[in-house]
Amino acid sequence: MVNTAAEPEEHTMDMAVQQHPTHEEWLASMVRTTSAASVVFHDPDLRLLLLHATYEDAWQFPGGTVEHGQDPWEAAVREVDEEIGHQLPLTPHLLGVDWCRPPGLAPYTQFLFRGPSITPAAFTVTLSAEHDDWALRTVEEWAPLVGPRQTARLTLVREALRTGTTLYLQDGAPVPS
């Protein structure tokens, strides 16, 4: 006689018992990304301060990689001191976050902090060996030096400074809604 009732088979019961990873296995499976932190210095006319890198032909905000054990603000304070010799106030003001996926490199998160408004005549810069020049320019003046993608990003940064909004970007562009 054939049993037509659906009876669970032994192997079905075995499959229901799932193996959970150990804490160490779970940690090892987590995605690892690098973070960077930069500070946006500007003047009252919203001209932006950028540094020219010696290791590549690029203009960038003062800042750099978040080191192991640092939070992004601590990294920004350290990098600004190292790169331009400027001491930041103790209170961070987040301007925005950019999820960057540059071609050929691993993705990273860049934290952008609102720097103080500076007066060019009263602001001194002591450049590190990583940089050979600095300038305070309008977005329009930066455009021929940084290209269209970076110009679009600088435009968004300037608007966030003007309006007091916080940016959330992906590859320097607003996240589509």
C-alpha cells in the first residue's frame, strides 16, 4: 500500500537545521571600506580652498584617510594640522558624506566637514610635502583646473554651505530620489 499523505522525510528535517556562523566568521564576512575626511574652508563669498597634490595632478580639500581607531572628525583635525598647519575648533559640523567608487580603486566614504569661514589676508597656510600649492577660488574659477565632475561636486558643496543643508552624495552627485 502506498502512503499518499505528505510525510516529512529525514533529509528534509536535516536541512531545516541551519548552521549559524561563529562571531568571528560573521565579522570576517563584513564589508571593509576605507574612509576619508576633509574640511571645506571658505571665505564669506563662498570661495573654496583647495590644495594641489604633489603625488598627482589634482586639487583637493584638506584632509585624508581615517586611520585605524580614529573617527572621521579626529582624522580631519589631524590631516588639516599636517597639511596646512591650521588648528580646528573642537566641534565638528558635518557638511556631507560622499560614497565614492573611483574606477580601479576600492570604494570609500568621504566625510566632508564644514570648515570655518576665513579671511584670505589673515589666513596663513604652511603646506606639507604632500602639497605644493593652495588657492581660494570660486567654483567657476576652479572649473578649468578640476574638470566637469569635480566642478559639479564643488557646486553642490558651495550650495550646502550657502543654505546650511547636509549633502549625501554618490560619486560626487546627489543620490537620485
